[in-house]
Amino acid sequence: MKQEKTQWKLFLEAFSAAQSEFTFLLLGVICLTLVVSLMFTSLWPLSALYFVWLVKDWDTPERGGRRTEFVRNWRIWGHLRDYFPIKLVKTAELDPKKNYILGIHPHGIMCAGGFTCFNTESCGFAEAFPGMRSSLATLAGLFRIPLFREYLMSQGLLSVSRASLNHVLSKSGKGIALSIVIGGAEEALTSSPGVNTVVMRRRKGFVRMALEHGADLVPVYSFGENELFRQVIFSEGSVGRRLQDLFKRLLGFAPCVFLGDRFGLLPYRTPITSVVGAPIAVPKLLVPTVEEVDHYHNLYMESLSKLFHEHKVSCGLSESHELQII
């Protein structure tokens, strides 16, 4: 019999979800404002010293970051996992003598499944895949925000820039499970309950990188990710959509208008199941041709579609649900 959660446990789960959303939406702005504001107070030497150190440390996000296992194992991530809850499902082994690029789908609004499963230890990745070291790559621009960058790197988050990914795959040894949210900001704009759409037909850079480093490709689908918020979807050509596209071009992300639970602020308590598919063997080709990239890109899309259809019913979808790849 399932044990009922106490009020204290429910509070901790809600707090962890609120903390995660606060970090996602506001912490970067607050960190930047704090550092700049201190320059106009008697504490200006603190900001000045930090900026001097920042210049010296500028390239660290491109060189593997500064991961701290203590932060990745914070108990708050366990409460975040339990809030939805989030579950990691393994369908095949990953060889710790090899490197892998894991494609995370879909992005959703906050990528809660990808973050919790692959950038914290709360879902048991290290136990499920012994000898593997997982990291999640995110927007390179976030690592230019003072103070905020330190928090992101402490979690083990990596810059998704080409230089950063090349460094991780070539100079960090074997047993690397590098997770990339393939659809990015464009996919976030399609996120809506009942929708299973992934943006990747033109996104082939991750396949080229896998070929250049001989890293096998692994599709991952997080069922339930799009159910966490109800998003206002602006039609193509509307003022709202043009503004979102402008933000995406200038800043690399698009602001979404969405509502959730609890006065519209928290995500809905919807189960998320992140299913890790079987690896696709990829040869090492220093200069892959367009045809070779297209071949493995097609194999990846077929594998992702197969993964979706094999697990959709067990993860709460009906047999009629289809995966749309755009």
C-alpha cells in the first residue's frame, strides 16, 4: 500500500519545484543586478575583484566547467523528483569504455526530466549506468552571467557551444554521457499538454559531432514533459510569435507565456518518465560527409520514433498518440 505523504513532505516538494522555477526564470537576472549594483556602493571592491577574476576564468565553461558532486547530490533534487514524480527508465547498457551523446526530447518549458535525470543523481543515473559520468549541456550565454555561472557550473551543467562539447568529448576520458536537448528554444515554443512534437529534422550538428569523436548516439524521450504547464501558443506571423522569434535570434532563447498549478506559478504534478534508448553505433570520422551525417541522422530519428511507440502506452499515452518530428 502506497504511503501517504505528510504535509511537511508536500511542502518540501513544492518548495523544490518553486526553487527550480525561480532559478530558471529569475536567478540569472538577480545575480547580474546584484553584482552591478554593488559597484555603486561602499562594497564596490567586491564586484571589482570578482570582475577581475571573471576575466581570468572566462573560458572555464568551454573547458569542462567546474563540477561539484556535493551540489549534484543535494537532497532538494530528491524532493524535486518526488514532486512530479520523475523516473529514469533504462532499456540498454552503456559501455563505460565509450562516450555517448544523449539526445533529450522534448524540451518542454523547463526540461525538468532532462535536468533531474542527467544533471543530478536523484534519479539514480550512476547506479543504473555504472562507470558513466552524465552532464547536461545548456545555453552558452548563461555562462556569461556573473555569479549565476558559478552556480550552473557547480551543478555540472556544460555550455552547449561547439568548443565546450569538443573539449568534453576529446579531453575528459571515456565513460562520458553528454546530454543535449536537441530541440532547444524552438521546441519549447511547441510545448503544450497532449502534444508530442520534436524539432530536429534540420538539427544535425550533434550527429556531426558524434561522428567526429566516435561517440555513439542515444535517444531519450521524457514522457510527460509537455504536460507541466499550459502554454499560450502564438500563431505564426502574430505579434507575439514575432517577438518570441526576435528574442530567440538575439539571446538564444524565447520567452514562453505559460500557466501552471498553484495560482499559475508551479508546474502541474504530472509524472515524467525519461526513457533511455539503445545506443546507435557511430564510427569515428574526422571529416564526415553530408551523406554520412544524413545517414546517421535518419537512423537517429528512426530510433527515437521506435522508442516513443514502444513505451508510449506504459508511460500513460494512448495507442493512438503519434510522434511528430519537424
